[in-house]
Amino acid sequence: MEVLRRSSVFAAEVMEVFDRSPTDKELVSQAKALCRDYINSRLIRAGVSWSKPEHNAPVPGGKLAEVSTILLRLGDELEYIRPNVYRNIARQLNISLHSETVVTDAFLAVAAQIFTAGITWGKVVSLYAVAAGLAVDCVRHAQPAMVHTIVDCLGEFVRKTLVTWLKRRGGWADITKCVVNTDPSLRSHWLVAAVCSFGHFLKAVFFVLLPER
């Protein structure tokens, strides 16, 4: 019951943000709430369970729930374009999932590579897809505690790299503008740009993660 009470208080705090200009801290809190929801969706789809319910509460209703729905929808589009890119992330990076430092360093390295040439919503969606793919790997390899580490890591990356960009756009709700056009012939062309070079990101990160000789 205490967990549910804290979740309700958090939900109220997050929802209040949409009535005014969000602070850096609030944008990071929202980023983490969205990440938990995204990861939970991907864990369910992968057919794996997560034994950390206190970190598994859905995002609150209202505008943040709408943002989460859009984020997941765009993630579906991204993964449809390249179905194998966002699976088996740990194997692609050739990393162990038993070390929090290794997982954190790998995720941050991939995140940095994704945004090397600037920030777009397509790349933000890609970041969430990577986080979810890595989280699925962790749970499948009996490392469920790593999921919370990934969520915190994403939040820290948002704080350092994306907050200023998000504030210029009025916050996370700006992502809803990405789905105005539903013409199938224009199938998320901006997402294609986000995913086409992702293989190169993984290769670059692989070499970054190699131990110094």
C-alpha cells in the first residue's frame, strides 16, 4: 500500500508540471517515468516478467500518458523498420550484464553516439528503444535489478544532454506533433534517419568499449 501511495503522489506531481513550464528536475522525472513504461511494454511483449513491481508502475494518466502512448507507437515504427537492430543489444555490444559499470558505460556510450550529430525526436525514440532492448536482455539473463539502473542512467543522460532541447520545445508533450501525418506513404521518414545509421553507432561503441591495449 505504501508503494501505491508513493506512486499516487508522484503521479500528481508529474501531472502538475504540464500546467506550467517544467523544471530540469521535472523533465528528468518524466523521462524516467516514460522509460519505465516503455520498458514494461517491451518486457510484456517479450514474454518475460520483472520482479521489481515498485519500479514498474505505469505512468499517470492525462498528458504524460498520451506522451507515453505516442512514444511507444513511434518505437513500434522504429522497430518495424529494422526488427533486429533493437534486439539482443548486449550481444551486439559484446558486453556482460553482470556488471553495473559495464552496462552503464555501454548504454551511455550508445546514447552519446546516437546524438553525435544533433537531437531529434527520432533519436530520442531510438534512445528509449535501446534502453528497453537492453532491459529485456538483463531480465532474460537474470539481472532484473539492472532495469532500474538503466532507467536511472537514461534519466542522467537526459539531464546532461536533452533537458535544454526539451525546454525549448515546451517539454515532452512536443512529441505528440510527430504523429499528425498518418499517410502510410510517409512512413515516419524521420525515424528512418534515426535507425539507418544505428548499426554504425553500435560498431563505433563496440570499439570504444574495447579495453585499452
